[in-house]
Amino acid sequence: MSNTSRTSSTVATALRVLRLLADHPDGLGISEVARALDIGKSTAHLLLATLLEQEFAERTPDSRYRLGLTAFEVGSAVPDAARFGGDLITPMRALADLSGEAVSLAVLRNRDAIMIQRFETKHVLRAEIGVGTRMPLISCASGKFLLAHMSDEQVDSLYPAEALPRVTVHSVRTKTGLRAMFPEIRRRGYALNDEEYAEGITGIANGVADASGQYVAALSVAGPTSRFRAEHWIEPLAEAAQKMTELLSGRR
């Protein structure tokens, strides 16, 4: 067998692993992957280790494997019609139709919130903000909501220094100042962004939780600061986030 044939066979099997993980969002163990694909455990381990290294897969605390965000980043290159689907998106679409504003879903990736779904506003916002956009956690409503529900140890791991990087002139610049926002975010159930990511854009975010109650994503509404009133969307946003939580956790 030629090297080309061996490489093609390995790639094909790796893609089968990715498809298998896509069908099991809660993750699979090495033995389960091996049985499902009729391959040896050593082969399954090698493939999963490679996918893990390249961040196409991630390992859960109980040593199971599930899709990583790099798999999403590659998948986000497909047309919008193929990417936007499923029951989970229905509450987002309803909120976008109701508000006429940009509605986005973001997940955590290191010190960024990655936008994985978005319904555009009827009004003009910055064109470079779209699916795949990485926003610093400290400068967007989604990021601040997710940070507020982390442990102190997790926050310190992300931001070991007191000084924080500047994104706009409105960005919080110290870890102490950032932490001071957390109790209020948790108390009221949402986070705000007032031109901290981009001049002229204001937003509000709430959380989407999985079956364990952990916030795994943040849902936001944003619009031009000149007319956007976050208080108008507190309840509709909370209702949409709750519906998505129920769908994600299998309670609907």
C-alpha cells in the first residue's frame, strides 16, 4: 500500500470519528468509538488524541470525547441556510423578529466569546461582526455574563494580571473593576455592554445552560447606542434564553 493510500484511509477514519462525535454531543469513550467504527482501541486512541491536539475534539472531566470548537469554526464556512437550523434556533429567530435587532449566540473559547449563530439587524451595524467573530470576554455582554458565572480560580487563570487589555475607551481596564461587576450581573440575571467592544454599539446578554445547569453559551441582543434601550429587551431575552436552555437540556 502506498503512503497516499494509507493517508487517505487515515483521514477517512478520522472524518468518521468526527461524524460520530457530532451524533453524540455528550461525548464518547475510546472503547465506544472503537466499537462503533469497528476499529482497534489503539487506533481510536491515536485518532482522538490527534483531534484533541488540533482542537477538533475536547475531553470532558470524565475522560469522554466530544466535538471541539475548531470543528465548529471549520463548519461555520458553510452557507447560512445550512448552518442555521434545528429547534434550538427557533427562540433566537423569534427574538430577532420581535426586536428587529441583531441577536447572537456565543460560546467561550479561552479569553474570547465566539459568535456561533447570528440573526442580523434590520439596521446597519458594523459589517465585520458576524458568525465566527471573536470578541474579548471582558468587552462584550456575552463574555461578561459567562465570566460572572465562573469561579475565582477560572477568572484568575484567564487573567493572571491586574491590568486588562484595552479594546475601546469604554473597556474595563482592571481585574478588580471586572470582578466588581459580577455580583450585579448574577443578581439581575443579565450583563450589559456599553460601547465596550465597538463604538456606537450597545448590547445585553443572558445565559443558556445545559442539563447540568452550567452556562455553556450566551444569548445577546445588540443595536446602535443612539437608540438601543437594553431595558426594553430584558424579559424577551430572558424568555428566549430559558426556552433554549429547556431545549438544550431536553426539558421540552
